[in-house]
Amino acid sequence: MLHTMRDYAYRHPYRFFALLAVLAAGLYYAVQALDTERRDSHGRTLLIQAAEAGDMAAVQRLLRRGAEVDACDDCRWTAMMKAANNGHTAIVQLLLDHGADVNAQDKGGYTALMVAGANGYVDTVRLLLARGARVDVQDQGMGWSALIWAAKEGETEVVKLLLAAGAQRELRDNEGMSALDWAEREQRAAVIELLRQHTVPAQ
């Protein structure tokens, strides 16, 4: 084998060195790909950590290196979900453009739409809905939907968006509570008025 390679290098030096360059490049990118999937003690890849921190430059760099866009941490949170949870809308869009699952769920059944809505990130919610997020998914623990979450937290603008997207007002959680019930319990006056209306206000 070594003799054959030496003979080839002697007879075709330019081709031989070109082949070595290709092999070196392949090895380099293989190592880079392995590095992008390095995880911390919570199972978060570098992409998940960067998305959670809102580090756009790092997210872009990792995606160029081929980082797995839907890799999950120990709780099955993806980079896109972490970005949505922190209102990093531009990063959410970038990850979705790279094929991230808009309806990914963690171990408890939570989605990016739920956490973005509960935190009042209106632009993120609007983007997720535009990209096909399912509005009536309910988590496994409480049975809350994105609408129930937003109503409970008093996020009026998010409630408007969810209703316009067809969210079910009468959907009930594991305690039999609806979004309106939660708004009343938490004394969210603006949300109560909105949910009691028969028509959705114009956006």
C-alpha cells in the first residue's frame, strides 16, 4: 500500500498533493462537526447554548459548521425552543429557515409557542404562528395550551394573536379550567374582556 502511494506520488505529484488537500479538508470538517455537538452537563449542545444566550454570530457559525438544528438537551429542549423562550426572534427565524421543527416538544409537552406566549414575546409568537405552529397543543402536566398560558399571564396581545389563529377558547386543562377561567382567577381584566367577546378584534 505504501509502495503504491509512493509510486503514485512520484508519477503524479500534483494530483497526489491535491488528494492530500482534499483528505485534510475532509478530516478538518469531520473534527469541526464533532466539536459542534459537544454537550455540557445538561446535555446542551453548543448550538442550544448559543441560541439560549441570543448569540446570533455563534448560531450562524455553528450552523455553517453543520450543527444538528434539532438536537435536544436532557429535557428535550431544542435550540429553537430555547431561543423562543427568551424572545430571540431573529434566531428563531434563522433556525426555522434551517429546518428546525416549529412544533418540537420537550419532555413535558411544552412547545416554543407556549413558552413564547407565556413570556409575552409577541413578535416571536407571530413568527411561530406564521411558520405553522399548532395552537391547541396541551402540555402533559397541567394540560395548558398556549392560549391558557397567555391568558393566565395576562398577555393580551398574545391572546389576540392566538385567537386570530383559531385557538379554542373553550379548551380545558386537567383541572377543567379554560383560558377565561384562568384569566378570571388571576384578575386579568383586559384578557377577560377579550375572551368574552364573540369576535376577534382586528389586528
